Amino acid sequence: MTFQVSARKYRPQRFDTVLGQEHVTVTIKNAIVKGRVAHAYLLTGPRGVGKTTTARIIAKSVNCLNSTDGEPCNECTSCKAISSGQSIDLIEIDAASNRGIDDVRQLTSSVHYTAANAKYKVYIIDEVHMLTKESFNAFLKTLEEPPENTIFIFATTDVHKVPITIISRCQRYDFRRIPLDIIKAGLREIAEKENFTIDDKTLTLIAKKADGGMRDAESFFDQAVAFSGEVVEYASVIKVFNFIDEDIYFEVTDALLKKDFKMPFLVCDRVYKNGWSFIDFFNGLQEHFRNILSVAATSDTSLLESSVVYYEQYKALAKNFSEGDLLRIMNYLSRLLTELRYSQNHKLRSELALSQLTGFETSETISNLIDILANSTVGEFEIKGKAGSGLGEPEAKEGAAGIVDGSGVSGNADGSGGSFRPADASMQPNVKADETGTVTQSAQPAEPGSGAQIKSVSSAGAKTDAAAQNTQSAESDSGAQINAVSSVESETATSDTDNNTAATVQKPQGRKNSYENESQFFASYARKKPAPVPKKPETNPYIRYIIDELGGKELEM
């Protein structure tokens, strides 16, 4: 018996053996069971996902003599004739070769003949998008009202090239790319039937390169078996297909964490000497960081598109990268892939890109920085704010005497620590002296029109209140008024000279001098009147004549 490729030898013969297309097979099978078979089907999707295979199973199922639950028996004469390609009631047409209007006219003329040995006469037109515009138009009437017991099944990979008038006359079924795990399971089943040995890492590599197509995966599998023999190894598959080794991506991430600037040159030299495409390399690197991000975001490995042997490594890498850093790297790689398409020297551009990635510094979000500051101490103050609620006001630790001077800077008695608070003209100093003689000031809002009150408490309990306020005002020609508030002067209160010691309150000289200078400046500026500007003599003779003879009346009008 001659050799038959795996794609043909293990082609599904029943609906339940079609991989990854349950949304299509279950729907069509139920329609056949209930007798709701349509006269035209449009099967669309990527290459190698089972469109033509499903079309043949439909033809067998509707004509099967012993059908069970919509599945063909593959044992009756009708099923065997269709499987072997000897049925005269199943007509398969390649639209790429028979795309002219004459071919379509010949097809439509044969439609009127009934089926010879089967219940339905089935036409399978593959790559239907290759038909010409005239051929589609010649098909419209027959497709809209076909003869009884005639079924048309169209298959295409480019449904956007099919006219909407054709699509509207068919039941459309969209096939999907087959998931990675399903392709691996299918290849593993073939390997067991053929008595081949292949590990999960190699199966993952072949399945990823198939890009969701089972037929491509089976072709890669046959080629790998032909090179390796009964034991298919990972290294041999990389060698025969020149695939990029996935281990190189882990080498890149390890070098990024260590800030190893030798890595860009060593990796690019390896890619160049192996003949790998730099675009394919960075596509794989971007997918590698996508896997790290999926683990970091979900804390789960179920979404990884990789071999099981790498799961633990991805878990370890996810702990060393933040989501923000991973997004920065992936965005940078996306821009790099666009630039590589227009670059003349891919190796040089790749070395520069990997060097820039190596030099990337880790980043922190604002909320994380707030949390760090909230749990740390700054000088003698503890920051009490939490993330999401602001930093809050700093509080002094117990035992530290806070001092606020006239400049708006608060600190400890010994001059250490403290924080800056902006001085405001509406903030007046409140000065207090305790029993030990320590003088403290705190800024409090002063009520409008009221003077600043200074309280000094002596050791004997004597109290003296003093307030002074001076206001100077001036009006300009436009009526603007500028108020200058003089500084607060405090007087020293003393008690009896026999047994009590007086506490002296220091004046905030810095703010006083500032207020006095400002008040003097604005008061002097307000008293100044602009000097009158002399009028220039009129030199226009016409205007001089009007002024001299008519007194300027025409000018006023």
C-alpha cells in the first residue's frame, strides 16, 4: 500500500471528529435530524480548519442509508461511494480552475437532472471567491430557486470577495482557527496510532507554527517524522524547519533583569547566523512578554500559549516584572516591528532596540509611591495619608516641639525635620509661651478687620493682651484703593519684680519688614499722579483753518 499523508489518512469522516468546530457541526447535524436541510451553504474560514471536510460529511449524512443522529454510518454503499470519490451524485468543482461563465452555465444546466443513486444531488464548489463577476450573476437565479433535492455547498477563505447577493441566498457558517491544545491533542493521537514518540515541547512548537490550521500541523508532523524517525525530538524539529528556539526568549528576559548589555549583540548574532527572520524573532519576543503579562495579571497559567515545561519559568518571571513595565516593553516592540519593515539593516536596528530594552528602568505607579510614602518616615514626621485619599498633613512625633516661624516653615525645637507651609497674608501668628518658658507660634487664619492677638503667659500666671493694627490707604485717579496692613507689634508683659520672671515674646521681624516695605511702596505709588501730556500743535492746514475760523464746530459734528 502506498504512503498517504496524515492530512488525508486521518481526515474526519463524522461530524464529531471534526476538531474545534462544534458550533458548526452541531448546528448542521441537528438540522439534518429535524429535516431542515437548506438548499445552499456557505462555509468560510482560514485554511486547513475543515471546510471541505465538513462539506463532504454533509453530503454523506444527507444521503446515508443508515444515518444515526445525523451522523453518517460510513458503511452503506452511498457513504462508501462518496468517501472513495466514485459517487456520481456528488460533484466537486474547483472554482479557481472553472471560473468562467461557460463553466457556470454548464453547471446550471446539469442541475435539472435528478440524482441517480442518492437522495440529494450535492454540488461542492471550493474557493468560490475565484469566480468572475459574470459567473456569480449567472448563478443567482439557480441559487435562489434550485430544483428539489439539490444542495449547493460553497467553501472559501475570502468571503469578502463573494458578492452579497450570493451570501444572502446561503446559510453562512464561519469556521474558527483551531486552538493550540486541540491541535496538540490531534497530533498526539496520530503519533500514538503510528507508534511515534514525541514530547509536549515539540508538539507545542509544531502546533504554534501551524497557526490554527490542522492540515498545516499534520504536514509539519509528517516532515518531522521523515527527518527524525520514530523518535521526534525538539532539536531535530528546530533544525529541519529552522524554527526559532523558544529558550532564547528566556535568555533575553534574564539579561534584562541583570542589565547585561552583552546580550543584545550575542542574541542578534545568533539570530543572524541561524538565518532567522528578525521580524519573526521580535514577534515571538512580543508573544513571550504577553505570556508573562497574562501570568502577572491573572496569577494563572491557563491562558499561556506555550509548552507545559515553561509554566514554572513564566511564574517566576511574572514576579520580577510589573504590569506597567510589561506594557511599556510590548508597546516598544510594536513600534519596533513597524520600523523594521522599512529598515535597511535589520541586525543593527535590532541590536539598538535590545540595548534600549536592557537600559529600561523599572517604573512605579503613583498609587504605589503613595503607599510607600505612607509607610515610611520623613525626618521627625510620619505621613498618614493612604493611596486614593491624598498624602494628608504631616504629624510630629511625640516629644518633638514644633516651631512655626514667620516664613511659614515648621520644624522641631532643635531645627531638625519640619515641612514647608506657604505663608499667607491672611494667616496671623498665634504666639504662646508655656510654663517652662518655651515659645511657640502657629499660623491661624485671622478674621477680616480684626487685629492679631498675642498671648503671653508668665510662670506666675500673669496675662497681658496687646493688639495693634495700622492701615494706610490712598486713592488713585481711577478710584482704585490699595490697603496696606502694618505688621503686628507685640508688647512685653511683666509681672511683679519680687518673685516672677518675665517671658519675652519675640517679634516676627521678617514679616514685619516685608509688610512695611509693601505698604510704603503701594502708598507712594497711589499718591503719584501722572503728569499731563502736552498737546502737539496741529500742522494740518485744513484743520488749522477750521479751528481758527469756525472754532472747531465741524470737528465736533
